[in-house]
Amino acid sequence: MSQINSIIVVGASAGGLKAIGELLSVLPGNLEAPVFVVCAAIGERKHLLLTTADHQEQLGNTSMQQEKNRQAKELQLHIDRIKNLIGSLTSKASANNGGYE
């Protein structure tokens, strides 16, 4: 097994998901360094948006409810995109390292 000399660590709050996705999408497939991605409170933010949407519905504020639901769906798209990119990078790293991750 080869020695790791460098690592890449990227972190952001839930508001930085799009930027992390963009960064991960341009990393080369033959990257030798492991990549660690830390996203704070993503699930909690999505849950909060959906809870707020439910509350707005109870108050009769359908436009705010629709906006919070839209934001939650957009957040889920970024979450899924980052998961797919990380999976892709992991697969490439595994292939480049003879199965070692």
C-alpha cells in the first residue's frame, strides 16, 4: 500500500452544498489524495424547512409553505449530487489503487 502524503478536507454549512458539489465535480479522477467532505447540519436544515412548511400550511400561508417545500427539495438535490460525486470519486480511487481505499 502506498503512503499518503496529502489529504484534502472541505467543509461547509448546509448553505455551502452547491459550492462543495461544484468543487468535487472538477477534481481529477486520478487524484492521489483522499478527499474528506464535512457538511454541518444538512439533515437538520432539511427537516427544519419541512417543519416550517407544515406550520405555514396550518397557518394558511400556502405561498410560504410552497417556498419552504421548494427549498427542501433543492437542498435534497444538492445532497444527492454530493453523494453521487463522492461515490464516483471513491470508485475512481478504488480502481486507481488496486482496490485499496
